[in-house]
Amino acid sequence: MTSRRSLLKGGIAGAFAAAASGGAFGPLGLGSLAQPAFAAELSKKKRQVLFIWLDGGISQLESWDPKPGTQFGGPFRSIPTTIPGVRFSELLPHSAKQAHRLSIVRGMHTKDDAHSSGVLRIERGDPKNRGVQYPYLGAAVTHFLGSANPKLPPYVWIKPYSGGFKHQDGGFLGARYGCLALGDGKPPENLLRNPAIPADVDAARNQLRRKANERFARGRSTAENDANTYAYDMAAQLMSRQELFDDSQYSKRDIERYGRHDLGRHILQAKHLIQAGVTFVKVTSYHWDTHGDNFNLSQCLVPQFDQPFAALIEDLHASGMAENVLVIAMSEFGRTPRINGHVGRDHWPEAWSVAMSGCGLQQGAVIGKTNDKGTWVTEDEVDVGHLFHTWFRAIGVDTTKIEYDNHGQPLPVANEETKAIEKILT
């Protein structure tokens, strides 16, 4: 948990970090997006993304691509889904009932089996090394789409532990494209104005701060001031929307449907943030790195994902929001088919799965195929660059025509040696 003061300091620190690396601020970097007609069209669609990150690596064999009765299949059965002939692990009974609304990629092959580099590669679209730090997916999406609700932060990250303003996510786009992280979904401490400070005094202090910032910015790079101002504005936005953190407003039915465990609570809150107009919401769940006791851990963890994920998909489609909201659920890699000496599964980027749903994607689509043991991809092999191009196409950004402009340096949105997965797009 972090204080409001820490949040603001984070914005300032991010500004200096971005300035040191030559980061770009403001709505620049996309020549085509500067065209008013294109920007207006994207704004009218109000596309949003809800990104569920299962940190450590969910086992594809205990979820989307089971191989029961085989050498490496493990103890769990497979069950039928609402897609004829497609089966999920028995640990995903709720998702199996929503399969006709999902798009499953079973042919992921990403080559990197390390957490640290794997996460960066996955969440940045596998860009080639060009001497700059690429933005995370959430920063890139909000840079393209802007804010679906200008009165709310465009990029919010719900995570189990401490929050704050994470400027690093912005990469070369700059600190203002970082995210507001909510530790356990809670707002920063001391967010509200101290009752001892009258509203008019607080307004006067903020006016003085703005004047001091303007004076400081004269003759200097605007990077530091932009991030500083952005952090203050973000705090002010949140101060006016305290109900977004009040889970007492959620119906008892939804609380039970999504689950009282952390991931259930956080996905339910993410749905409300999407409904309120946040452009990109990321939800992170940890402890999926099952090197030991994989089957007992999977029996505990996978249902905690299955329940709220299925409820989310059902709700977005029932409300019509699925037409404009892209949902992604994934990890940095899968787990080894081979079971190790600790009855666990190790890192396996060679053949794993990703689940998606929502705008721009076909419903009930399953592409990619692994062999009978789940060791290798045999059909429609794709890498993370393919996913990035697919996601951006789904939300209305054609990455074959749009690129970043980093101070005159043209940069592709994702690895240019890959392309969108046409089979899964509408």
C-alpha cells in the first residue's frame, strides 16, 4: 500500500527516469493517429482491454489443452465444452460452459523459459532490440486509444500486494503512460483531502503548484512537469470516485459468483473499473510457478481462476460490453509435459495456450494444435508478436499501417516478423 504522497513522488521519479532515457510524453508517436478522423473513430468505439496475468505460468495441461491418459497427462480428466469436440481440463467446469464465447490459442511457442526476460518479452510484444525500452501492453493500448473516460486514469493494475504509480510500464512513451497500481484493489492511503484543510485552501495550494510548475518548465524539457502534473491529476480523479473501491456496493450474488478469494474479488473489481470507463485494466495473480506439487496446487489455483473468469465472460456478453471489451488471460509460458522429481512441472515455452474473448475475435474459435503428449506444436504455431498484432487489430488499430514515432525514430508496434492471426479475427 502506498500513500498519496508516494503516488505523486512516483510520478515525479518516473519523469526523471523517462527524461534520462529520452522518453516521449504526450499523444505523440503515432503519425496516423494524429489524423483527426482516425482518432475520432477510435474514440467513438471506446474499446477497452481487461488483461488477466497468471504470473509464473499456468499449466496448459491442467487447463486449456489437457492430455488425459497419456504419458504426461496427469491425474485429471478432460470434460466437454460448449464447442463440439473441444475439451478442457475438469478443473475448468465454468469456463467449459462459456467456451462458445472464447477464442483459444493452443499453439504458443515463445522460446524464452525465464520469468524475468519472458515477462518483458510477452508484455512488450517481443520487439527487436533497438536501444529503447518498449512500453508494456497497457501503456501501448492507452497510448493508441486514449482514455475511454477522461475523468479516470486510463491504465489501472490490480495486484495482491503494494500499489503506487508504476512509471516503468510507459517505456519510451514516457512516465505519463505508466499505470496506477492498486495493492489488493485498495486506493492509495491518504487519498482524500485532510478535513482540516478547507476546500478553498486546497484549491489555492494546487493553483500555486501549477503556477510554480509552469515557471519551472520555461526553457526546460516538459517531461518532468508533464509526469508531475499527470500524477497530481490522477490523484484528483480518484478522489472524486471513491465508490470504485467500495465493494459493499457489489451484489451478494456477484460476490458469490466471482468468489471471495483474491482473484475473484480483483476480477470483479476490474469489471467495475471497465464499466466505469478505464481503458486498460490488468489483474495479476501470483504463485502459478508449480515446480513442485503441481497437481495439488493446480487443484487449488485453477478453480480460483475458472470461477471469476467465466462469470466475467458471461457478464460482458449479457450486458453487450463484449462488443467493445477485449479479455485476455495468459502467463509468460506454460508448464513442461514431463513431470519432475518433485511431482511438479517446470517452465515450458515450447507449446502452451492463451484464452481470449470479446471485441474483434471470433467466438468459439480454437486454433493451434499440440501433439498427443503436449510436447510440441503441430499446427498453427504462433509467437507473442502474433498475439500483439491480433490484439491491436481486434481493438481497431492496424499495426501494418500504424507505427510509433519515437522522436523521429520509426518503431513497429510489435515484432515486425510476425503478423495478426487472421483465423481468430472477425
